[in-house]
Amino acid sequence: MSPSLRREDVAHVAKLARLTLSDDELDQFTQQLSQVLEHANDMSSLDLENVVPTTHPFGLVNVVRDDVVRPSLDRDEVLAMAPDSEDGRFAVPRIIGEAP
Amino acid sequence: MKSAEQIVRDVRSGATTASAELDDALLAVKARNEELNVFLYVDEEGARRQAESVDAAIARGESVGPLAGVPIALKDNLCQRGIPTTCSSRILEGWRPPYSATVVDRLLAAGAVPVGKTNLDEFAMGSSTENSAFGPTRNPLDPTRVPGGSSGGSAAAVAADMTPLALGSDTGGSIRQPAALCGLIGVKPTYGLVSRYGLIAFASSLDQIGPFAKNVTDAAMLLEAIAGHDEMDSTSLPEPAPSLVAHINDGVAGKRIGLVRDLVDGADEDVVQSVLRAAEALAAEGATIVELSIPEFRLGLSAYYILAPAEASSNLARYDGVRYGLRVNADDVTAMNEATRTAGFGDEVKRRIMLGTYALSAGYYDAYYGQALKVRTMMISAFANAYRDVDLLLGATTPSVAFELGSKVSDPMAMYLSDIFTIPTNLAGDAALSVPFGTGEHDLPIGVQLLGPGRSEAKLFAAARVLEIAEGR
Amino acid sequence: MGLPGDWEMVVGLEVHTELKTATKMFCGCANHFGAQPNTNVCPVCLGLPGSLPVLNVRAVELAMAIGIALHSTIAASTFHRKNYFYPDMPKDFQISQYDLPINKGGYLDLPDGSRVSIERAHLEEDTGKSTHLGGTGRIHGADRSLVDYNRSGVPLVEIVSGPDIRSSAQARSYASSLRAILIATGASDGRMEEGSMRIDANVSVRKPNAPFGTRCEIKNLNSLRSLQRAIDFEALRQIELIESGGTVRQETRHWDENVGATSTMRTKEEAEDYRYFREPDLVELVPSDEWQGRVRDALGPMPAERRLLLISRLSSPSETQLDAVEVVIDLGLEDYVHAALDAGADASLALARAANELAAGLDLLSNVTFTAFSSTLLLEQSGTLSATQSKTVLGELLKSGGDPASIATSLGFEQMSSESLASTVALLIDENPDEWERFRDGDEKLAQFFIGQVMKQTKGQANGKDVIKELHARR
Ligand SMILES: [Mg+2]
Ligand SMILES: [Zn+2]
């Protein structure tokens, strides 16, 4: 059996996924996600030790493209999508912490 | 409404024009869109331009494409340059993609006339089109019921005679299930047959674009026009589009068709009866029906509801308020990301993002995601095993006819179970379609499902055509 | 720098190098440093909804070339997604190789004869770049940031060494030898100052033969000097911490070049959960023997071999010559030296002019032909040009090419007439009687003093050897 889902697991996962949950939502999601995970437990009893995992249904290999420049997008069109821009760049509020 | 096949013939012969056909389509949209909430956006101007260019080409005596003048509806998770594309989510509201999906380019080249963008469950997550930020779509055959989902808007567009063709996407049944509930042909092509470039990803290893139509030939015409290798999609199969329409009347004589117990068990009695009658109709045309069981199918739902959310949790990370779509301002970028995502996503999307994040997180990966990948391998072997003995498989598409609006929204697990018969095909990457066969309670349509190995579309269409003829269509 | 007591440092390096492709890793946007912000972007490298990656064949081949040069095993490989939120990463995940990298194992031999093992060299994509506004302009205290995605999706190879390095000097030597290999394979231009080669160092300390200590990862090492200083600082910090009764925490630390110190960036507890999983939008990469063979055949000789070849042409190489050889090999300048030697130039002179003058103008090398370089050296050797004039001519050649003799003429670098040299020397002897006296008494060092004075007086037009001749004639 896989471990059952706790409220703090859901809170942790919400943080990883950049979502804020109210207390009520936390309760509700814990209950709903537990149900799905319980259903998924019918897989955990299977002995799949020697089964190879599949990530692609067909075994395509070596799909590559030539190193040839194609036109990029027009910058005005790119920045028109942006919620905020400045000086040809996308503007965001201050960044806390450096990239990992 | 005329079939796509008829429209192409008439447009080419001069009996009608693409513009006149478009007028009919726009009239039909105006008549019922408010009631049914099918289209989120109607691109009248662009559609007119495209129709006029088809008409002009014909006037100049030039050859026109295989879908010349046929109005078509696009699920709103397909990018079309300059046209609002929302995935039925607040988080993308107002976004106009600066590029078009490969399928959209191919449709335009084929002379089809995209009319607008149709409603869906937010990010294609759902089975009823009730999870849309812009309100549910109603089933044109009974507006108190759902059209199915997630491609409910595209199904409803065809069912309500607004357009003869529509495109949807099928990750776990999102074309076949609404096709069944709306009385249409709906096809989930082989994974890689249709380019996913420009299809907003839900679960990348499962998503496929496919057609809705009222008859088998129209569906085959549409699939031929959009299929075939695309260098913009690394998972695109290397070969060109298969020839489908030419084989539509090949029949099923001499074919062995497996009636899969696991694809009818648990379905409503009227659905079971339709499947059995379909088996008889196929046998009457020379197919041998073999009853068989594929117990692995029962694991499909579990594997799917781990794999699809896991991929989705990563695919949907990019909606962070930085580059496009919604931004809810906050003091720092992390708080801004959180405020944006919290306000922008609906509950079902949040549920799946969290489920998928959990399944991939340290300590749980092996138990959930890793195990589900192995179940996927089992599923592929189980199908392959079955196809050593039979050419195609037969079963129900959905456990019941269209259900009432609101009847499953508060119980995610009950909603998930409506995909139980369609999910195995997506996990295997194989092809399957749903074809209307008989009716059930309240005279609502029932869909039977035909399943085949990868690249078996021509055989599937031929078998579906046999059922269509048996129903007098 | 030595460590106190019998402490030993254990260092492993992770080197990220941008690949010199025409386009990005997964899209056709130009891979070009220095363009206007957000002009080399498309749906793919902006992570727009619906876009999909397609792998650049050239990036794969450059990665293989690096693997071949590092004696790695080129293996079937896959791509994974490394999931974390950061505004300069448009999809909020990085496509990288994880459990199955394209290059496994290998080693790099350093000039001092030591060998550093290579664990892996894998492909991944670069991120965009943010600029911080308000406050100090650094990330801390800024009030907003601006993001440019031109760099997003540029192909990178991350080369991870084994924990085999035992001194900061060895670390530096590893980094510069690796850079020479990256340049030699054509994979990278190795420019640390433009960020095309970036280094992280894993540093721990231990007593001899003790198990490895807890390591800290130091980020932001963007010059060889920073690398060396940061490693020394960090090793000492850890030793002092342990000797004063503390324990080293596993963490990521930031090197501040101005302060000359590392500081905590992120502790182990704050480390991200990256939720790695196979990138479903890309397929497996299985380089066939035939494909690998083609890449191997296209590779020229690697630096170690080229170094030996160059050294074999020196009769009894001095320290100075060997140092110049390192620079010349690292920067791939040895074809100039070979050409000059073939033309009869002096080895020390050829090495010095290549390692200094040519090395200072790498961007402009295409203006200088082998013949022009050799001719300039021969003019200097024959005394037609003074050393200073010769350097000026090389500078002009770099700037705009041309023929050395005509450049010398147009600059007015006529050989000083022997009369005017003689009168200058006579004047200086008068002005410096004490020095002249000592020279006459046999102190040859004073010749250098007079050469310096003559050069000053003639603004470098005189030839040093002629000055000595004149001095001896007057002694
Ligand atoms: Mg890395
Ligand atoms: Zn790009």
C-alpha cells in the first residue's frame, strides 16, 4: 500500500505548484485527491519489478532538425502579449532568491 | 445541413460558393449559440476572407483543396494566429497566439473555413464541458444534458448543424466520449499521426487531435487533410497521411473483431445492447466476432489519473503571469506567480496539477508515476497480444448516454469513471473511434467504439462505415 | 596556496559551456550573443502554449565531439524535465539530460601529468537573462526585474568532473585545459567574460585518506581567477569552521568577487524538489557507430597532442617558452607559430608575439594571414623594425590586415640612420657620465639602461641591437 495523503502533503504540493489554498479548499482537495490515489493503489499491488516503463508508445529515435536559422517573432508582437514590459523586456516584480 | 463531402462537390462544381456555405453556418451559430454556449469566439471576418479566397480561386479556374469551402469549428485549445485562444481558462483570457497550429495551417491550405473557437473543459480536463471558465456547453439534442467533454463545444457545433466538421483533442476520450453523447463520429487517431504543434498541451504523451463529423466519409476526409508528418513535432510519425476515403467501402469481410468484455461490463443495459447489435451487424457483413477479455483495461483509469496529471503539472507551470495571459500583481515574483495561478485556474485544473505534482515529488515518484509508466507497458502488451488474434476490437464508448448537467460536478471520481472505456487506447497510443449505433433512454444516442492498432485508421473507418450502413445512413 | 596542517581539499567542477551553433537547441532562432533584447525569440523558446521542441543536430554533434575529446562513452540518451519556477525560464522547467546523458565517463589529462576523471557531459538548454532594477542593481534590494529571452534555449553542455582535484591551481589548470578542448572541438568559444563558459565548484576538505567531508557548491565563478580564489577561500572557511568545533552544512554558496568571499545562497533543506521526468515531447537519442564515426573523423588533433607537436620544435624549451606554448595551444594560435618557424623566425619571438599580441586580438584574427605574421617577425629579427614597431605593425594588421612592409612604411617606421643613432648615443653618454663610466668598467647591465634611454628619445624607432653595437664601438 502506498502511504495515504495528509493535509500537509497537499499544502506542500500546493506550494510547489505555486497555488494558494484556503483551509476549506485544503480539506476538500485532501479528501478528493485521497480518493484518486486510493483508486491508484490497485497498481501498487502489482509486481512490475521487471517491466520496462513506457514514456512513448512508439519507439521513434533520433528526431533532429538541421542547424538552420528560421525567422524569429517580431518583438512588438512578442511584447504586446506581456502583462508588463519595459525597455524591450518583460517586466516582473522583484525576484527573491537566485536561480537554483 | 449538407455533409462536408457534398459541400466540396458543390463548391467545386459551382452549384454553391464557400461564402454562401459560410453564411449558412454563421446563421446556424447565431440561432443557437446563446442557448448552447458552443463557440467562445466567432471569427466572422477571417472566415469570410478564407471563403472569398476559395471562391476567387474557383473563379480563376484554379484547383482547390480537398476541404474547399467547408466550415469547421476548432476546439479552443488549438492556436490560430491572432485569434483569441483561451483553453476555457481565465489564465489565458485575451491571449492571441502569434502563430498557428500545424493543423490550422493544413486546414487553410485544404480550403476549409475555420469559423471560430469552441468551448471545452478548462485545459481539456473534464468529461462534460462543465469545467469551463466561460460556462458549460449544453447538448444540442437535450439542452438539460451535457455534450460530454472535454471537446464538448466542438461536438455540439456539429450536432447542432452549425458546422459539418470540427476538430477536438483526445487525451483520455475527449473526442470519442462527446461524439458518443452527441451522436457523431469521433476519431482518436494513432499517436503521432496528427501533429500536436500548436495544440495547447494537457498530457503530451497522450494528446491527439482528431475529427468530429456526422458521417464516416466526412471524418475520413478531415483526418486525411490534417494527418502526416510534421517536422515541428518530434513525436510525429515519419510517414505522410494515410489514404482513408479510398478505403471507406472496404467492408469487414474476413476480418476478426474482438468483442471486449471489459469494454461493456458496467455499462447501462441499453449501451450493452447496442454493442451486441453492432457485433451482429459486423458479423452479417462477413466479420468473425471473437469474445475476449483484456483484464489490464481495468488498470487504465488508475494509470491515466497519475500520468496525465503528472505531465499536466509540468505543462501548466508556464502560466505564471510573466509573459502572456493573466497577471495578478503582487510584491514579488513568487507571490505574483501564486496569485495569478490561484485566480486563473479553476478547481479541476488545480486538483490535477496538485495530483500530478504529488505523483512526481520526491518519495512518491516510484509508487505512483513510475508504477503507472509500467502499467502503460502492460497495457501496450495486452493490446499487442489481442491484435495477434484479431484485427480490431469492439466495445462501448461510454457507460451511459448523456447525463444531466450538474449531476457529477461535485464528485470528481464519478466524472473520471465516464472515461473508463476510452482511456486504454490513449495509454497504448493506438487508434480508436466512436460511431453512433442505436439510441438509449430518452432517445439519446449511443456510441460504440472500434479500436485498432497504431496506423489502423483505414480499417477502423471501413468497419465504422459498415455500422453506418446498417443503421440506414 | 597551501592549506594549514595536513588538511586536503577535494574539488569537483561542473562546467557549463554554450555551444557554438547557428541556432538554439530546440528552435530555429539565432544563437547570437549581444542582439537587441527579445529579438531572437519564437513560440518554442518563449514557451508559448502549444509549442514543441525539436532537437538541433549540430548541438548533438558538438556534444559528441566534446565526449570524444574527453574519452567518454557516447551512449543512448534521453531528455528530462527539471521542474522549478523562475522568471527567466519560460516553460518553468528546463529540458536537460538526467539519468541517461549522451556522454558517460572519461578523463582529462592536465599538462602537469595529473588526470581528472569526467563523470558525464550532458546536453541541456540555457535560460533567459534578468536585469535587476532599483536598489543596487543586484538581485537583492531590487524593486523589479526585466527579462530578455534571447539566451533562452541556447544549447549547453554541462561537464561534470569527478572529485579528483586537490588544489585550486589544479582546478584552474583543469578549467583552462578543458577550455582549450572546447575551443579545439569547435564546440565553444570558451569566453568566460561573455558567460559562454560558466563554472560551479563542489568543495570539501578532509584529512589524508579520511572519507570525503560535507561539500558546498559554489556558484557564479565566471573567471579562472574567481575560480581559484573562491576554492581557496571556501577550503579555508571549512577548515576554520571544523577546527573551531563547527560542522560544514551541505549548501549552495555564492562567490562575491568584490568581497572575495562565499556566502550562503540556499541550504540543503531549501533545495528544490525538481520532479524530474522524461520529456514527453522528445524522443530517445541513439547515436549509431556510423554517426559517431563521422563526428570523430571531423575532429582535428586535441590540445595535448598539439602541445607536444609544438614543443618538439623547440630545441631546449625555457619556462617562458613553455608558458607561451600553453597560451598558444589554449587559444588555438599554434598555426601562426608553425608558419613563422617554417619561415625561419626565432621560436621565442614567434611564441611571444603569438601569446601576447595575437592573443589580445582574437576577434580580429581573420585579418592576419600566416604570411603577414611571419614577415613581421622576420622584419623585427633583421632589425628593420624595432620590437615596439613590430608590435605596432601587428596591432595594425589585426585592425585592418594588409602587408607588414607597407604598413611600416606608412607609419614612418624607417630604420633610423646610423648617423642619427650615433649622435643620439653620444648625447646620452654626455648626459649620463656615471652610467657610462660603469659600462666602460664592464657592467654590461648598463647597456639596457642606455637602450631604454635611446628608445625614449627616439620614441621606439631605434633597434636595440644597433644601440649595443654603437655603445661597444665607443667603449
Ligand atoms: Mg545543469
Ligand atoms: Zn526560438
